[in-house]
Amino acid sequence: MSASAFERALERITAAAEYSDMPEEACHRLANPKAMLTVSIPLRMDDGSLKHFIGHRVLHNDLLGPGKGGLRYHPNVDLDECKALALWMTCKCAVMDLPFGGAKGGISVNPKELSMMEIERLSRGFIRRIADTIGPDTDIPAPDVYTNEHIMGWMMDEYSHAVRQYTPGALTGKPLALGGSEGRSTATGQGGSVCVDRWAKRASWTPEDTRVAIQGFGNAGRAMARLLSEKGYRVVAVSDSQGGIHDSDGLDIEEVIEAKEDGRSVDEIYCQGSVSDSCEVDQISNEELLTLDVDLLIPAALEDVITKDNADQIQASVIMELANGPTTAQADRILEERGIVVIPDILANAGGVTVSYYEWVQNRSGDYWDADRIQERLRDRMARQFDRVLALADERDLSVRMAAYVLALERLGEAAAALGTREFFNGRV
Ligand code: NAD
């Protein structure tokens, strides 16, 4: 039987633990999620019928603080995937030195088949089911794939009703008018773009000569495309779930965003009439995008898209993982042998959780910051943690992914040791 997503995620952590001073007991803590809840949510559909949907919330670990992690609406959501994503969140918060543990959740649903009002009722129903386990001091959800600020707003409202107290700090990624933070909606792309700039400086890349391909044009991918193109990088390919477009001279990203906002899919953009007629750019599949001749490849959609079957064909010299878990462990080994650098998800896409942290701090203090303050803090933290991870990779001759895990494990290990390990209780420390 093949290993589950959680077991595969854990294998990578165990491998990294060999390079860190983490006590063995801390590893056991990571192998055992703290709490897992599965619920059934009844939903009255617009046509009067009743359906049930399955939702999950996993609090993986709270050694460093309350759980933090997104809620995803996708047909593939299951408990195993939530456990794996929650484990990554534990590591991501530790890499970024945030006072949070890791959590994740979601509903197994295709939101594209629901009306807006059905999505609202489903979201509120989910929160009523999990209200006892989340909260500003226990576990703080945020947006993820196919959830957004409106959904976070409804959820915060529902949570506040459940606990009979206005509680904006229970969820992050909310609309500004409901206690959201400046900069949250673009934070993941913003943080990723800081990583690109740091790498460009290190590798002496100039933006106009750097060709970038981005898979996924949602919250994370779209903001990244816009920021990189504003900074002068040549974004030559983008895609969404329907397919992608490619122009080696570089795409006009503002035009693509405008067309997307008009409700068109990426592969329809620039095309008049039937899809195959008069396209000004090449239409490509999501698979083709991954193997284009570019300098920087940014997977920003779903997990497990770079696998042993296509890792040999990747032409980019650097992969920046804006999505969570886009590269399988087998692919990772192939990429490493080929000298392709992977800036891992737990570092590259940590801008989102970092501004979520700022949102939570603002909600709790009642002191709201302007966009410049958020930008500056995000830039500083991303650059600092990126440099720390890269320095560790150089110092110990590790891949960037391994170095990021080692940094996370050392922080988690310190907290576990402070609670006492076998050596401590046996009087050997
Ligand atoms: P989103 O729902 O806003 O966008 C998802 C995008 O992926 C859409 O453009 C969709 O068309 C595309 N997509 C879906 N299926 C696809 C497929 N099979 N092939 C190619 N593209 C496909 O989601 P998002 O918030 O942008 O999240 C994308 C990734 O980034 C996820 O892995 C998520 O966990 C990660 N991430 C997001 C944030 C955040 O703040 N939004 C933070 C950290 C990590």
C-alpha cells in the first residue's frame, strides 16, 4: 500500500531531523496530530433539497502557539490531506518565527457547483460544527484554495454569534471592513516576490532577463504575477485550472488580470471566436507550462504537480513553491541531482501566514496599521528568514528545503526541550 500524504510529509521531517539537534521526543509530537475533527454539514440547497458535506479541521501542533492554517474547499479534501497540510503549517510558522502552531481544514466540495448563498450557508454551517475547537487562543483558520475574504467574513460573524462576543481574532484573511488587515489579500505573492528578489541578488539575475512561468492564477499566483511584472521580471507563462498561455516576449499581466476578472479563463485570453482561432499567444496545458524553457518556475495551484515523471524535463534553474506541496519527494531527489534549486513552500509562501499574524495582532490590540507598516514588516521578516535559511543551507551543505526544515525543527525542538524530555526527567540535563 502506498504511503499516505501525511506519512510522506512526515518522512521528509524525519529525514531533516537527522541534521538537527531536535530531541527525539519532539519528533514523536510531530508524528501525532493534537486533535482531528470530522463533521457532517447539512446544506439546504437553493432548490429546496438537502445535501450533506464532509468537513475536517486538524490541529497538528501547538508547541509554539495556537494553531494556524487555511480552510480549503475542494473535492479532494480529506482528513489525510488536512493532516499533511497542517504538519507543513507547523513547520512554516516555526521557520517564520511566528508564535503559532500548525492547523488545516476544509470541506470536500466543488464550490463551482454552488451558488453564492449556498456557499454562505455551508460556510456558516461548518463554523457552527467546529466552533468549540477554534478560537483566537486555540486555532485560527484563514483562506486557502477556493476560499476567500468573503467566506472568512461570514465565518467570523458566525463564530462571534456562537460565542456571543465579537471575536475578529478567531479567523484571519477577512475583509478590511470586518477587521481584516491591509495587505493580507496580496501577502502570499508579496512574500514570494521578496524571496525572488533575494534569490536574484544572490544569483546576479536582472529582472528583465529573468523568464518566469506561474502555474495557478488565484490569490497567490495572480498577486505574484502582478508584483513580478511590476518589478520588471518577464512573466512569460501563466495558467489556471482550464489551461495556460505562453509568450516568450512576456505577457501583459494587467491585461490577463482584467480578463480574468471579467470571468474568462486564462486560456481564453487573447483569443477571439473559437478557442483555436486567432490567438496572439501560444495556448499550453498545465503540464507543458511546468517544462517550459524559463529561469524561474512558480507552481501556485495544487500539490504533487512536479513528480518523478516530469522532474527530468524541468528546464527552470530555480523553482519557487508558492503552492503547498507541489513537488513530490521523489521529484525532489531528481531535481537536487540535476542541480535545480527549490525554494520550499514553508518559506516561499509564508507571506500569507505572516500577514495573518499581523491581522491577529491588530484584532487583539485594536490598533490597526497602515499598508506601509504592513509592507515594511512583511518585507523585513521575509528577507530575514530567507537569509537565515540560505545561510544554514550554505553552512551545512544542505538543500534549501532541508535547511528550512532544520531551522523549523530546531525551534520546535527548543520548545519541546523546555517542557522536559527523558534526559531532563532522568536528571541528565
Ligand atoms: P485560489 O483558489 O485563489 O487559486 C487556485 C488557482 O489554481 C486558480 O487559478 C485555479 O484555476 C488554479 N487551479 C486549480 N486546479 C488546477 C489544476 N489542476 N492545474 C492548474 N491550476 C489549477 O487558491 P490560492 O489561495 O491562490 O492557493 C494556491 C496555492 O497556494 C495552494 O497550494 C495554497 O495552499 C497555497 N497558498 C495560498 C496562500 C494564500 O494566502 N492564498 C498562502 C499560502 C499558500
